[in-house]
Amino acid sequence: MNRAIFKDKKEKATFINLLLNAFLLVNFFNLWDVMVIDIIIFDTIKPDFMKIPGAEEYVAEYVDAKFHTIGFFKGQPYMLVFALISVGFYKLIFRRNSRNKKGEQRIVPQ
């Protein structure tokens, strides 16, 4: 996704641009998970597979929008770490590919 966004731009994507882009992407999926899966399905619809005998007190805590919202905000540092790792891999791979495209020869140890 980062490559597609910054491909046609004249300036190169900085690490901060890529990080912000990746962080927003993973947070979009995290927000979708909280709103659709956790709050709508688990809190509103309450499917039958949530009814586990002997675990009613845990399900009562889990069926609370506040519980999921707090979990969303607790997950922000993990989303940032994931974005940092993915941008780091992107920069490594893209740098290697751009070096090879420029015609630089790789030195092979003998």
C-alpha cells in the first residue's frame, strides 16, 4: 500500500510518512474489529457460542462496550510496534530493490 501511494509522487516517502500510513492502516482494522466484531456481534447479537457453562461471570464482563474500548486503547502501543516493524521491512526491501535497479553490482564473497 505504501508503495502504491508514494509511487507517483515526486518526493520520496520519509520514514515518518510511511510510519503514519502504516499506523493508520492497522488502526483502521483495529477500529473495525472493536466496532463490528466486538461491540456489534459480541455485545449486541450475543451468539450462542459465547454461552459457555461455568463461565457466565467472564462473559458478563466481556459483553461490555467499555471493556472493548479500553482494550482498543491498550492495543495502541502494539499497533505502533507492528507499524514500525512493517515499515522497517518495507524500507529494507525497497532499498535493496532500488540499489539493484540502479545497476549496482552485488559483491559476492568468494
